[in-house]
Amino acid sequence: MLMDHSLLNEQQTHWEQSFAKNSEMFGEQPSLAALRATEILKARGGKDILELGAGQGRDTLHFARNGVHVHVLEYTREGVEHIEKKAEEYGLNDMITVTQHDVREPFPLPENSLDGCYSHMLYCMALTSEELVKLNHHVHNVIRPGAYNLYTVRHKGDVHYGKGIHRGEDLYEMGGFIVHFFDRVKVENLTDGYRLVDVHEFEEGGLPRRLYQVTLEKLA
């Protein structure tokens, strides 16, 4: 099936509208992925991290409350404004920096400058395999040697895999949202410049969603 890139690009508008309609779309509590990532990153001395696709900032706020400075790159203007508002409301402005950015483009951050990178289901958004390789390279550029890149993705054991409208590769659209489902081969294909430390399987939400949390270590 040929990939329709215009449909993938339209996801930004869909997310903007979804966030505008629901100011707490994923709730206020941090995700299970963020709870685990906080312990992993702090154990490695992570004080200054990057978060990709933070949405409305529930995990961002959790990191900041735990003494971690978070540089957020978020696709939507709605998300950026919501995180900035929450940071001010909770007195966390000094711990959170938010920039609207398309992660398919090189990151506006210095090379080798951050203690790690975290993202929750950003890698399984409407991104092609080629774009995922570039994304992983952009992360590699800005984290320090030895730093971790932790990302989560829905995998092919998820109940929604193969359902909805097929949009090419392992991408399926359900309810207007396009999801890129992973298997272990896809995880292995995204290790250039990294050591694969761990693939942690977990479940989250009412379905439940079935996910991997992948931990990659940047090689020196």
C-alpha cells in the first residue's frame, strides 16, 4: 500500500482540535512509563532531559516536581500553551522549557547537551519507518554519550493492531488517530549509534494498551 503523506501531516490538526476540546485528555496523573523513566534517569544522574511529544504535560510536570529540568519539544500549539500555563500555575517555570517543534526536523538544541531523552507513544505516532530512523538520529545528536533514550510504543500484541484503516507499513487509523505499531524487529532497526539496554513490556489504560518501553544507551 502506498503511503499517503498528506494524511500523516493532517494528524497535527487532529491533535490540535482534540487538545482544544479536552484540556485534560489523558488526565493529570503521570503515566506508568514516566514513573519508571524517572527512576531510571535519576539513577544515572539525569538532571536535564529532553521530552518529545509531551501533549498536555502530565509527565512533564512529574519530572519537574522530581527535580529534573525538562526541555519539551511539542508538535501542537495547544499543547505548548497548556504546558506553559500549568508550569506557571504550579511554580515550575524554571524547570520546564517548551518549544513547538516538528520532531521530523533536526532539534533546536546543542549537540551532546542533555542527560537523556524521554517520550511516551511519540514513536508510534504517524511517522514512517524512514522518519523514525531520522528521529532517533536527532535524539542521538543532542544527548550525551552514555545517556539514555527511553521511548514507548504500542506493539503488535495490542488489541488494535490490524484494526481500523490501514495507512501503510504498520500504521492503522482508528477514531481519526494514526498509530504505528512495533515489533521487536522494528525496535532492533532503531539502534544505530546506540546499545539496546532493555525492552520492558507493560500495559496501560482501560483497553488496555500493550506497550514496549525501550531503553537505548548512546554509544561514545
